[in-house]
Amino acid sequence: MRKWQRLIADLHATEGAFEALDGSRVRCSYAEAILSGHCVIATGKPPGATYIGEAVGYDISRETLKRARREIQKSTSQPSTTAAPDLARASQPLPPPAPAIVGTGADTSGDIAAIRAESHRRYQQKARRAETKSRQTVTFPHGPVFLAFVGDQHFGNAGADTERAYRERDLILKTPGAYAWMMGDIVDNFIVG
């Protein structure tokens, strides 16, 4: 058997995942992908000799691939300018590829019962805190009282008016009965790296 004949048999027998020109992902034989010219690999080009050689498990030249394509066309009576093969017949939709995880991945070796117990314990603790907060009161033995709700200073950011924040702090400290209620976003301390 000649190399191109062996290749034709392998191309019909080997399936691959391709992207059709309409963007859908399909699975079809390499013979159909080569013949149609309507299926591409990750590079956006039809599968070439190197790519197909890796799929079938041996080196093939561009010339062998061209010969195989001509022979496939002859055997199917399809001219090279024909439309894509019936991908609905020859293909099946593929699920999206799994993401590549580099570094730490999910740990499946944990004790499920212990994880559930810890989750329940943390939920109970949070529920107790929420109950305590719902009954919380603040009583001042004097009056009047001034509450300054302070937030979004974003210290560390170039747009933060630090001098104004310190002036407001000094005013609160000097005012009898004044208290600051810190609401959050006080510091931008993220690290850019």
C-alpha cells in the first residue's frame, strides 16, 4: 500500500475537533475537514501536513497530503470548490473545551462530612452575630450627639484629597459629642504587579 493510500484510510478513520467557518465547533473525519476546506484548526487555517501527521501518528509531506486530497475528491466525486460536507450528518456538536488550569486547582481529596460540618458551624456563628446586631443599641449619656459618616477616602489613590480628610478629622475631634462612623473604602492598598 502506498503512503498516500494508507493516509487516505487513516484520514477517514481519524476524527478531530474543528471549528467550522460559521464559528460552530464540530467533530468530523480528517478526510472531510481536508476535503471541504471549510473546517479550520486553532490557527484559523485548514489542517496542514504537520497537524494531520500528528493526528494520524506519522510524518507526511505536503505533497502526500495534496495527493491524498485529490484521491479523496476522486473517490467521492466532489470537485475541490464544493461546499462543506453535510456537517449535520458527519458531525456532532462539541462541548466547549475545558479551561487550562495552571498552578493550584480544585482539591478533591477533602472530607465532605467535615467540610459540611465546618460550613454549618460558620453559618450558625454568622446567624448568632446577625441576631446580636439586630438587638444592638448605642446609648449616649449626654447630648446633643453628632455622627459623621465617613467613607470612600481611598487613601493611597492619586485622587484622594488627603488634606481635606485630615481637616475633617480634626474638626470631628474638636467638636464635643461628635463621633466618626467609618463606612469603608478608607484605603486603596492593592498591589499592582
